[in-house]
Amino acid sequence: MLGDNMDEPTVLDYVKSLLTPWKKSSIQFPAIESTEDISDDVAGMAAEDISPPDKYTPVVETDQIEPVHKEVAGSISIPWRAGTSLLVGMGAQWVLAPPQRAPLIGIILLLISAWLVVWAFLCGEWKTAPPPETKLFKDPLKMDIPSFGIGILFALLTFITSGGNRFSLLNLAFLLLSLVFLFRALWRKESSKKNFLSNLTSSLKHREWQFSISGWFVLLIVSTFLVLVFRVKDLSVLPPEMVSDHAEKYLDVINILNGNTQIFFPRNGGREALQFYLISSLLLLFNTGINFLTLKISTVLIGLLALPFFYLLGKEIGGRRTGYITFVFAGTAYWLNVVSRAGMRLPFYVLFSAAALYFLIKGLNSSNRNDFLICGLVLGLGMYGYSANRILPFLIFAGVILFLLHKKSQGYRRQVLGQTGILFLIALVAYLPLLRYSIQDPAGYAGRMISRLGTSGAVPPAQLLSTFAVNSFDALSMFSWSAGVVWVTSVPDYPALSIIAGAFFYAGAVLILLRYVYNRRWMDIFLLLSIPILLLPSILSLAYPGENPNLYRTGGAAVPVFLIIGLAFDSLMSGLEERFSPAWGSSLAWGIFTALFIMSAILNYDLVFNKYYEQYRLSAQNTSEMGEVIRGFVDTGGDPGSVWVMGYPHWADTRLVSINAGYPFTDFALFTDQIGDTRQSPDPKLFIVHPEDKTSIDTLLKFYEDGWFQRYNAAVQAKDFLIYFVPGNESGE
């Protein structure tokens, strides 16, 4: 405890003396009179007496300590340290990205930027706002026993009826009833809900309503419109072509439409089902058609659904403005934009990571059982979305453990452990159909994951540990160096973050660490540790390290990354507002935010709509142009049964040609030794041939002397192909 002598040096003075050696000040750190042994606190968990009342009792956390920023007499009021740290950070992000690629200079600049961030923080130029005040509630952990028993009974029936890897009306009904009764048994009814309903009923009775629109509401509407533009602009042509994975997806969708309602789809290494049922719903309800656009619509919708959780998380951790900044930066980011446009299951990792993190943090901050229930439901449903979501239980374990190890959990540890048990119970019930399949076919369920962890790849078993270390470094450096070389979902070798977002991310990571040093808030350290945890689905590609990093298996990490960016930007704005007059400081803060955000949006726009589009167009096979030729042939009287695409190594996937032509159930593939069989039909014929396929060219000329070749001039010159047209022959010869 500090004495009355105000000249006695503080810990802050000591740290500042270390960081400002040019002042030649030497401060001796005062002796510590006593320490509190944290082990006593942990050991006291068993002796805690939680005798909760029958209703929630709010308890406000009051032991938060904010750093004291001291102004030096005669110091410059302009926050030049914070500004310089950002400029240096942007410079580091620029020199690390292609085409510059100067790693040594970039690392030095990052270290200088981090040191300037610390200095600016100590001088009050970065003002980290404390999280909104939270209340902890004593939870009696009571439940409706009959409803709970019925819910468990229906859960058992769900498991029993989920055999054969099939969803049915019966097991889905049992699953829904189980969740309904368990929620009824465990859900805590709050008085605020009753007040809300009564207020709503009272409002509806009024004949005259009054509405008011605030500036904040207008800002959210305008920003949401901008995000929608980024996410849906040119969706029909960006990305321009399907790849083989898309054909595999439509085979599974067709199975669903034919009544084969699988729980897990073992095709192509095994894939979760949620996207396939979403696509089937779009086809049945809106008749969007079996095409690339329907695939992209499904994933863009999931990507958009994730964004409100970015806002809510930012609001939970740093306040309304932090939530807004997190939302707009994530909504316009190149990383999340290309992932949501890819037409694959990838954004399900982002969605369920964001939702699980929100309800977990909200639940731990308030000890409100209802948030744990919803988090459990999110966790269970997430297992049907994307295989990377299997890391989320470990993330939740980490969050709960960190909370229990911090002071805020005193008096609530046993209660939180009980609520965590409820969370995993709900998750298990939602997971039951998939659990039944995983027991029946463990190899099919875990095959893809094991193939990445095991020894089936090019890495010897003895090198797996070193590969893990290298993969970890590569994944953690993806924000400023390279996010991988997978052209389908990224611009190869470009970092995951833009120059501005990257600078704020690294500054924010330093600020979060400093805030944790001062206040020991469990959320801060959890936010930092959640990044490597959510990167693990990519890092653990040990057998195939070339697949790491990438923007899709790391998508969950985008949630804490953009939260840190939001916290950093809010800290800069808070520092400006505090150092200037209220009106001038606020205008300056929002002006700087607007300018930097516009610059960031322009950089992201160029990456997505120019660089990503162009490299994708150059890399993908032009199956859409082949499909267009076939449609033209059919529209002029040709029979789709008289169209063939000659097989050639590493060329077009004929399934994609069929989908693009509008005949997804027709296989246009033909090999050279099968050409003679096509003479049985007297109809006009169309063959699509690779220009270098000399064998097919010679065979066609041999069997059809009256035919002729035409070269199709593709949009990308290197992707030209040949069209061989054969006129009809009534004799059939």
C-alpha cells in the first residue's frame, strides 16, 4: 500500500525510467513488504461457500485499476508518439508485403513501433478504455427437474434413431424436443424480460407512435450499406470460375434433393452437412439454380451473419465505439471478403467462432446461465458447419480456465464450473446425431483431420515437432508476411491484413498486453491467447505443411484479430479526445478514423476486386466458357446428348462444364478410345478438345472426315480450346 509521501516512486515511474534512458534517471525499486500467495486463492476454491438465494443477486466488480498517466511540465500536447508508432507500423507492414519483401527491415520497424506504443501508452497518448461495467450474479443453479428428465429422455431417443448416417423427421423431432425441454428446465427467467414484454404490449396499445433517429443509428446504417457493397458487389463474376471442390459439393446437394439426407458426407475426405442443406434450401425456396452463384450466395449469407457478433463482441470488451470499428474493419477486410465469396464451408468457422466467443465472454462476465446455454447450442451446431470448428471446445476450456485463475472469479468458481457443465451438456445434445455417426464410422469422420496430423504426407514422423514449430511461426506471421499460396481463397503470398489494419493489430496487441499488466483482466489475456488457438486448424497440417497458413482454416482467428484492431483504434481516439477540448478532440478523432478507414477500404477493395479477381481468372480453368459453347449448340437445335468434352490430364473438370452448361446431371466426359462409339448417333455432334491433345485430334479426323475444327478464343489467351463440329448424318454412319 502506498504511503502518504507523494514523492515516493511508483511502479509506473520505474517502468518509465527504463524506457527513457536518455533522461539518465536511476530509480531504485522499493522493497515489497508482502505478497499475496495466489495458491491460497486457488486452494480456497474447495472451501468456498456458495449459498445462493433463489434469484440473481448482482455484484459489481470494483477492483479494477487503471494506469495513471502523468503529464510532464512543458511537454508537447500533440500525440506525436502514438502517431509515429502508427507510421512506423504501417512502414513495417509495407516493407514486409510483396513486392518489397524486406524481412529484416520489417522486423526492426515492428520492434520500434512496439517500443513507441509502450512509450505513448505511458504518456497517455494511447488511452485504453476499460471494458463496460459488468455485474456478476449469484446463480442458485436450480432447474425444472421434470423438464430436464424429459429432455434427457428425448436426447437418448435422438441418439438411438440417428443410425445409418441419416437425418429423418423422427430424429430431428427428438433432437428439437430435447433441446426445447432442456432449455425450459435450465433457462433463467429474468424480471427484465417481463418488463420488456409488458412495455412492448403497452406500446402496441398506443395509437400514435413517435420515432427518433440518432446520428449513431445513421452511422450504423451507412456503414452497413458499405459493408454490403463490399460483400455482394460483382458476386456473379467474382470469383469467376468454379473448381473441383465446388463440383463435389453439388454432388452432395443433389443427393439431398434426391432424398439422401445424410448427417455427414464422407465424399472427398468427409465434410460437414450444414452448407449442403443451406444450398438445398436456396434451390427449393428461391429456385436460384445449380450454379456457382448459388454456392456464393450461401457463403456470403453466412459471412454477413457473422458480422453482428463482431460488433457485439467489441461492445462487450471495449464499448459501443470499439464494436463499431471492429464491425466496419472486419466487414470490408480482404481476408473475410474472399473467404465468404469462395462458395465453400469456410465462413462457418468465422461465424461459430464469433458467436461462441461472444456468448462465452458475456456469460463469464456476468455469470448468467442463459449465455452459457446459448454458447452450448452454438458450439454443438458448429460441429455441423466446418471441420475447423472442432477446435472451439478447446477455446472454451481455455477461456473458462483463465477466468477461474483470475481474481474476478472469487466466490463464483464453483458456480461457473456448474454453468460450464451445462454449456457442454447442451453442446453434446446438439451434437448427438453427428456423434452417432462418428462412433459408427470413426475413420470416415476423422479421416481428413488424421491425414493432416498423421504421417501420410511428405514429412517424416521424426520431423513433426519441428514442423509444428515452423507452422506456428508461419501462421502467426501471416498478418504481415504471407497468408499462403492457395489462389482459390487468397492472393498468393500477400499478408492477411492491409497496411493500416496490420499496424493497428500489432499496436493493439501491445496495448492489450499492457492493459493486462495493469489490471489483470482475464479477457485481455484470453483475447491474445485465442489467436494461436484458433490458428491451430491450419498449424496442425503437419503432414502437408504447404497448406499452412491459409485464410480459411485460420478464419476463426480473424475474430480476435479484428477485435484487437477495434480496441487499438478506439484507444487512439480516446487519447486524442482526452488531450484536446471535448469538441475539438472528438472531431479530430473521428476525422482521423474516417481518413484511415477510407485508405484501408481502398486497399482492401484493390486486393479483392482487382488483384484477387485477376489472379483467380488466370489460374482457374475456364469451364464457364465451355458451358457457354454447349448452351449455344443446344439453343440452335443440338442435342445435349451429342456433346462431349475430351479428357486431358490436368485440364477442365467435366462436371463443372456440365453445371455451367445447365445440365448438372449429364456427364460430358469422353476419352479417345470411346470416340468410335459416338458414330451410332446420326445427330450433329460437338466435341471440345484441348489444343495439345494430338491423339484426340487425329482420332476425330479419322472417324469424322466431314467435321471441322474451330479455335475458341478465350478471355485468357492461354486457355483457348478447340471445338470440333460434326454435321448430322441420317444414315447414322
